[in-house]
Amino acid sequence: MGRLIRLLMGVAVAAGATVAWHPAVALGFTGFGATSADATYGVSMTFRVELEGGPPDRLELLLRMSGDDGLFVAPVQASGDGAQYVWDAADRHLTPNTRVTYAWRATDGGQVQVSPEGSLLYDDDRPGLDWRSTRLGEATVHWYGTAETIARGLGELAADGAANAEALLGHDMRGAVDIFVYDSQEDFFGALGPGAREWTGAATYPALRTIFMSLTSGDQAYRERTLVHEVTHVVFNDATDNPFHEPAKWLNEGLASWAESQSADAERSEVEFEASNDGLFAFEAIAEQFPIGERGARLAYAQSATMVDMIVAEHGRQAIAEIAAAYRDGASDSEALEAGTGQSAEELYAGFYAEFGVEAPQPVPPAPILPSDVRRPGADGGTQDGGPPATAAPGSGGDPAVRDEPVPWPALVAVVGGVAAVLGVAWAVTRRRTPGSEA
Ligand SMILES: [Zn+2]
């Protein structure tokens, strides 16, 4: 069929007719021709397919981004003997180093046909970034400009950090880690996209096996600590990966922080100080997210690293590998901790607080919700919003819920405080890391 169409098109061209005018399209969909894709970072990704016999009844582009289980399906309108889909990358940020797998799906006459898969690497190809790279152990480090010496040093450190984390977690990484070293703040934030916090000095995307480092934040010691921390997150992600849930955040961050110096010596004093003020967190409270405030976040990291240090000291390094193995099998946080230490989570937590001479934090009971003090229109003639109650004649009736009494400020403050706390937690969900730290 394809040969026939080409022959017909050749005749049409020879006869001086335009190809678009030729009735080849009317022959209908005969299968997919060549597919192609290209991308310009921060601008667009373009996917094309040739449809030699014309378009099918329905045409869709299927996209899968590395590290994402979801399938992106875009309906595409073909034009003539081809179709293209443009992803506006200026509008829809995509993290650089994302591998995009694509295929075209045609539904025609009740039949579904999918094209062979293609693959596109959405890399940071902005002008001026003349990337060079080298593989060092399990790390591939990428740099541009004059950063080669520093970048190679970071790459070696990352390779060592990965090997240490693999030994600790008893699990090999699924593949090398990519480290992109930016030596300008502007270039770095251009890679992270619009959601990055302005104090970020490094960012890790475990699912992409990618770490972005900025050479403009912190000194060399900070960058080295941060890199070991980040690469440990990647190994942890591989070592605990399961389809059910993410391991406790305190364990993930605690291990990464502990890995920086293979101890929690620097963090312990922070925990001691806060313990003396009865200010330690419950571990359940730092299992999902860390506080956004600097002091709370610092304590969360310190408490997490110290707990990991205690587990290693009391149960041996092997406990960490056994905890990770249990997560891979789908264990809950409590089950995983018990699999590694032989102690229940409650016993582990209790031991931690006993070490610092404090009682385990207890949940804050919810405050009762008092009857409404809101004045409602028509209840007693007053319609003001918020202000003090309008003077109402004694015994004038009205809604018994509307009281001509001063607003009970303590109760109101408690309720508003509760709402603020909930909003604070919701906000914390969106954050990554504290000032002076990495994401
Ligand atoms: Zn971290």
C-alpha cells in the first residue's frame, strides 16, 4: 500500500499537482510511518509521526516520564499525512535529565494500534552550558565552564558516598547517579524550575537518579557534606522502594544526615538543648513532613540523625539493611523498625526519650468547638460584620445562639490557632528543606 501511495504521489508531483491536494489521504490509515522527537530545554518538546495512508479516526500521543508511574495521553489532530504534538516546556516545567518515552496510539475502525516506542532525553541544553561529563564509580558527574576540578572532586565523593550507603543499606543502586554541577545561581535555579525555594543549594530527584548542585551556595565543606547526604537519599530510595508507601521521613533524612559523618555527634547537642526545654518531637509527627520553621526543621534533622545513630550503636549496622529489606517487602514503618532491631517502634521511641531524660511527647488534645458567636442578619436587627454587637434591647428576643456578650477571645484565639496549625502543616507538605540545607 505504501508503495502504491508513493507511486501515486510521484504521479501527482509529476503532473504539477500539490501533494496535499492528492487524494492519498482518503485511502485511510494504513499504519504508522517514522516517528521522531526533539526538545529544547525550557522551550518545548516536539513529537512527530508520519501517517502515510492518512490519519486514523482517533490519534493520541502517549508519554511516560522517567520516575513517574503515570501515563500522559494527549489527543492529537493529524494534518494530512502526519501529525505533531508540542509540549510547551515554558509553561509546563519538566526537570532536566528526565527521560521521556513516547508512542503513538491510533484507533481506527474499532482497531487499536500502537507505534513502536521512542525515547527522548529532556536535557538542559541551554545556550552556554557546554556540558562535559565523566563516570566515576556509580556517579556520572557533569559540569561546564571552568568547574572541572571541583566537579571531579564532587564526583569522586559521590561515588564513595554511594558505595558507603550501599554497604549500610545492604542494597546496590539500580543505576548510576547523575550529578549536574552549576557554577551560576541563575543556571542552577533555571534547572530547578519555578517551585524551588530561593535558599536551595542542592536538589535531589531520587526517581530521576539526579542531583543538581550549585557551586555558589555554601563553602566546599558544605557542598561535600550535602553531596554525601543527597547521594544517600538516592540509594535509600532504591533500597526501600515498594509499591505501598514511602518510609518514614525521619528515617530517610536521619540516615542521609548520619551518612555525612557516619555519626550524629554534631546533632546530639541540638537534641539535648531542645530536650531540656521539653521540646522534642514525637517520631510520628516527623514521619511524613518536617516543620518549615528553621528551629523546628533543625531539630527534626537532629532528632532523626540521633535516632539513626542510636539504632546503629545498639543494634549494629546490619539493622539498617534489615529495615530497608523489610520496606522492600512492603512493611509498615513499625514492622520495618521491628524487623531490623527486634524492638517495637514504641520501645525504640521510648528508649530515645529516656536517653535524653524526658517523657515521650503526647498528642495535643483538640480544643472543643464552642457555639457560634457570629451575629446573623435579621437575628436581632444587627447586620454588622465582625464589630461589637449592636445595642439590643434586653429581652428583644432573636436567635438564642446570638449573644450580646463580649467575644470570648481566649476561645477564639484557640480556634484560630488550631486552623493556623493545620494550614502550617499543609504548607510544610510543599517544602523541601530548611535554610542552609539542600532539598
Ligand atoms: Zn535530605
